[in-house]
Amino acid sequence: MEAPAGARFTLRLEEEQPLRVVYQFAAELGEVSASGVVTVEIEAGAVQVKTEPELPSWLETTVVGLLRSLWRSRRDPRTAAPWPRRLTRWRHPEGAQVR
């Protein structure tokens, strides 16, 4: 029986400052693990992913899209909810967002 293609990843809030939010990142891609840091710049919404080993492009696009969506929902400080402390997702390469 073949293992399903895809990745399970978790983002854990490490730091929330007025200018940036930092998440610890961990992923399981079949038998390969990756870990690193994902940073969101609050002003511009720029998302930077630094992992070892480097992520497949479909997974990096998925992570960036998820955090950009969270950033957009928090642009108005009067109605913004706190950044999630932990996010866990499973994605299949075919279901990844395409930009």
C-alpha cells in the first residue's frame, strides 16, 4: 500500500509584535520532515518562509496563502482577532493553491 502524497504541517505562534508575527513551522512530507520559521510583516503582509530542507513549491505556496489570508482578516485593528496560537493542516499537492 502506498503512502498518500501530501503534507501535514503545523504553525505555532512564537512571537507577536506590532511589526511582525513569527511562527515555528514543522511539516511531515511522507518520510521527510522539515522545520523552520515563517514570518509575517504586519505593515505589508509579506510572508517569508525559511525551512530546512527547502519546501516543495506547492507547500510553500499553501503556507504563504494561509498566512496572507490570516493577515488580510486582521488589517483592521478594531475588529481583528488575535493571531492563532496553533494551526495544523494537511494538504495534497493537487489541492494546493496555484498563483
